[in-house]
Amino acid sequence: MTSIFPPARVAMLGSPNCGKSALFNLLTGANQKIANYAGVTVERKSGFLKSSKGMVEVIDLPGLYSLNPRTPDEAITVNFLTGQVAGEAPPERLLVVLDVTHLQRQLRLLAALASLDKPVLVALNMMDRANPAQITAAKLSAVTGFEVVETIGVRADGAAALQQRLLASCDRPLDKPASPTRDPQALYQEWVDALGLTHVLAVTRSERLDRLVLHPLWGPCLLAVILFLTFQAVFSWAQPFMHGISAVLAMVSDLLTTWLPEGPVRSLVVNGVVAGAGTVLLFLPQILLLFAFIIVLEDSGYLPRAAFLLDRLMSGVGLSGRAFIPLLSSFACAIPGILATRTIPDQRDRTITILIAPLMTCSARLPVYALLIGAFIPNQTLAYGINLQGLVLFILYTLGIVGAFGMAFIFSRFRKAQATQSLSMELPSYHWPVWRHLALGLWQRTLIFVNRVGGTILLLMIAVWFLSSFPAPPAGATQAPIEYSFAGQLGTWLLPVFKPIGFGWQIVVALIPGLAAREVVVGVLGTVYALGGSASDISVSLAPMIASSWTLPTALALLAWYVYAPQCLSTLAVVRRETNSLKMSLFLAAYQFALAYLAAWLTYHWALRYWGL
Amino acid sequence: MDSSISSDLSDGAVVSLAALAPDRDAMVCGAPRPSLMELGFTPGARVRVIAKAWFRGPLAVRVGSDTFALRRDEAKGLIVKPIPL
């Protein structure tokens, strides 16, 4: 009865935090991002289930609370459901995911969806958790008239029954609503009464924990401790792994130097690839540690609580409380952060958030910070076991945040605020982090990073090596050969602009490809210094080399520059797409350049004066 | 307006959610904004404030099986009736 082509399309729907994305991953095997806060599914994703009977396409859509969208994110889902997306037919079937622990509100969504008059399958999720009203699939099915399958999104086999049913739907159709014309409100009330969902507010474990976590005094203290620990850990725990990678790189470099004959090929491999791209690889452990902290905080449900605690501060600078999660995502990378601003209902709030998101310290800046801190800041322990290097890293991240809030304050003066500021943010129940999600998240991060190093960064490094090696120095040259190359000439040409903030031509050369991918700065310095040195001291240990050739004020100025410097080109492209305005992305680049220059200038001159150099 | 109402906590009195004492169960009355209704703040629903952030920051409010963070201005517009202890 059902044709095999095209595949039957099932739209996966549910309110935010119902565990939809985790179920989608179990169903389709796609490795989609999962997190315990609203707004993770910023674009629709689809996956396929196949059997001998036919094929089913499952489309994961952003979560929604009702069919009246309040955010650009919810609008995506509603427009798709009602067939308002140009060139795209509405889905034929609906898979509605309900969290059994939060059934009462979610039934309202189910009642609204019933009015669409499409075949519905209900997945009753989180069946592993406490369920005081004793709701079962059979009970829910009897009351609502829809077919219901129980699922457990956190277990590897938790979606097996659902998968079977979806595949069987190729020849056993799903039920349609019994009375699609009923008023959703009346239908909802009837269901709630029939299921005996009482109005009494049971005190849950999450609520007891929230009394501490959201406490006016202890809450902010806990938040500060968590953030501080994160940056301490990024520095101290990563050390052994970094030493390991560094030793391997040194060995590879030595071996290649011995094996390859002297000449351009050896120079390209040793100076361009190993000293360049290899040096970037060194920072993988720190990036993974940072992500481990972010993933655990996401998965546990702590992040919206942090947003709650910081909301007063954010509203003080004219930001919406919903800006917190996009801003936090920007610590990984500004691009997902900017995409996540689609959960902000107000256009003005959204634009301000997009403009300041790139000031959050993205993970691509971490290698630059780590290199300079490792080279210039002594690894000593201050009082109470606080590590000085970790402290400096914490300060750099803080400077980014302070800068972002300052800019938000300025921008909000120029744009008219709406009358009532709304937050209406769900604080989901706490969950133990699922180690499978953590492992998967870190593995994806490793792949992304290694692909970047092997792709964009490697190509840029080869280009940089070429520009730094040719043309060869004229006969009787007195300086290092690189100073006569294209890169050296370009650096010298741009030097007057950057000299007032203490940058030498080597740094200027590194800043330019850094616009394409920030980590490249570290690689370029590796190549430039490896080529600049004599043939005998080619080494992958860049830190001691720059420590001996730069002054402390220069290093501090470069750190300050990197807190605010214009983002990579891909960020500017995403800003252009999301705001639909080239002017906005040019403005972003211009104000960041000005801010970075100012910060570096102030830092350089303050440091010169302070250390009396 | 809020303060005059909240000073009278006898049975039958109504207050805004922003003025409701923490840990006191109450019932939503009147006609809440549609956007709040969609979150479950419907007439008759039980609510409880579980935390108030400092410096007049947001409130964490239990409603049904959910918890939401609402800014004070949003909470001021929601009229509730404390349930006698």
C-alpha cells in the first residue's frame, strides 16, 4: 500500500529538553549534538531508517512549546509543519516525543498537534525515571487514542521498540487523531483529568538541589568555583599529554631531518608541516579538557541555572537572559554560538548578541594563549594552590567577557528596547551526565580538530612556508634568508601599523593567515622561527625560542590583541548570513580591530612602564 | 500596588507572583499572558517560587512538573492566590 519511493517522512517533534535529539541519534545513528538545554537543534536534521519493506526519513526539528512560535527557532518547526517552507512539502506523519517526567505541560503540545490532523506516533521518553503518576504507554494510549511506544533516550537500546514501529509503519499505518476539530484546550483538560495528573507540586530532587544551586549567595559562589576550576584544570591536567605529543613531534622532526636530503623538500616537511601544523596539534589535550567541562555542564542541566544566576548582570547591560547559552557556546566556537541566537525572540537582542558573541574566547584562541602563557608566565603556585598560569588564562577569558558586556551596554544605548523584557526559560531536571555522550562529544571534537589541522591549517602552513622561503636571499645577504622572502617583505611593509603595539614583523606575518584560522598563528610562528634559525637548531619547541626573542610587553600585548581581535573569516560570513547584512559583519570586524588595537596598545605601554623597560 | 496587596496574606487575597513568598504554594488566577499560558501558567495551575536571584534578578518558579526562570516584570503580571497552609 505504501510505495517505496520517496521514503515516508516522519517529523520528530517535542518541547525543548524532552530528549528528542538523543532519541534521534539512537534511531538514525547520526551523531548529532545533544545537550540539556533549549536551542541545540538550530537547523533541521534528517536521518534514514531502512528495512526490506521500505525506507523512513526521520526529520529532527527544533523543540517547540506550542504552535504559536515565539522565536525564529520555533518558527522553523511551525513553518515546516504547516507547509509554509517554499519548495518543501509538509511531513506526512508526526513522531511526538513526550518526557514522562514533565508530561503535564507536554500534553498541551500534543493536543495542539492533534489539530493538524496527521497520523501520530507518540514516544513516551525517560521511562527510566521516577514517574509518580504511574503513566504507562498503554494508559496514555487509552486516554489520547494515539499509539504510544516507551523509550529511554539515555540507554543504547532505549529506542529499539520505536525503531521497529517506525519501520513497520511502511505497511502498518499510524493512527490519526480521533477528533481533530476538538478545541485543544478542552482536549488537554480532558486528558489531564483522565490520567489523574494532579496539581499538587511534589518536591523533586531537582528542586532540592536548586535550593542550593540557585541560592542568592551560595549559587554565585558555586558558579565562580566551577568556572575557576575549569581553567585551572585546562592548564594543569593537560600538561602530561602535551609533553607526550611534544616528544613525539620532536622525534618525528629529528627522524625526518636525518632521512630527507638537505633541500626544499626537507624544509617544507620539517619547517612547514611538522613545525607548523604539528605545533597546532600540541594543543589538542587542552581543547579536549575544556570541552569535557562544557559537555558535562551541558548534559547535567547546570547551564540554564548559570544563566539564571547571571541574568541580572545580563539585563543590566541590556541583554536578554536567553543570550547566555549562545554566548556560552561561543567559548567553543563563535559559529554555533551565532546560530544558537535563533532562540532569542527579540530581533534587537539577537543582533546585539551576535555582535558580542565573537568576543567570547573561542577554543581556536586557546593554542595562542597556551603558547604565550607557557613561554612567558612562570609556572609557579600562588597561595591556596592557585597556579599562576591558570590564573592568567582565567583573566584572559574574563577580559573577553568584560569586553563583551561593555560593548553590549554601548550597543543597547543605540537601539530602542522593547517594553517588557521576558526570559521564560525552562530549568530542566538535573541529569547525571551520560558518559556515552561525553565520549562521543570528545571524539567528534578530536575529529574536527584533526581535520582542521590536516586540512585548512596544513594548506595555509604550506602557503606560509612557500611565502617565507621564496624568493631566496640575494648573494651576500647579511640577514636571515626569511627576511628577504615575500612574507618577510610583507611583514616589514605592514610593520609601521603594528610597531606602536610592540609587534615585530614575525608576528605581523602570523596575524594575516590567522584571519582564516586562528590556531594558524601558532603554526606560522613555528615555521617563521624554524626558517629564521640556522639549519642546526631546527626544533619543534617554539616556546623557548619566542621567550628568548620577544620582550614580556610584546607577549602581553599579543595576548591582549587576541582577546578582542577580529574573528576568523568564517565567523564574519556566518554573521552576514544570519543578520542578512554585509554592513553588520564589516562593522563587527572594524569594531573588533579597533578594540584589539586599543587593548594591545594599552597593555604594551602599561607593561613597558611597569617593568621599566 | 504589589506591596499593599502582599501585606494582606489572609485567605482569599491575591498577590502578584513576584510578591509571593518563596516556598508558598499558590494558584494562578485571572488571565495570564498567552505566552505564559503555553508554559503551563493557566488559571488554576499550582505554582511555587523556589528561588529569587539577588538584586531583583529572575525567579525560579515551579509549575506543574516544570521549573521556569521568569524575570520580575513577567512575574509581576501574573496574579496568584496563596493556598492556605
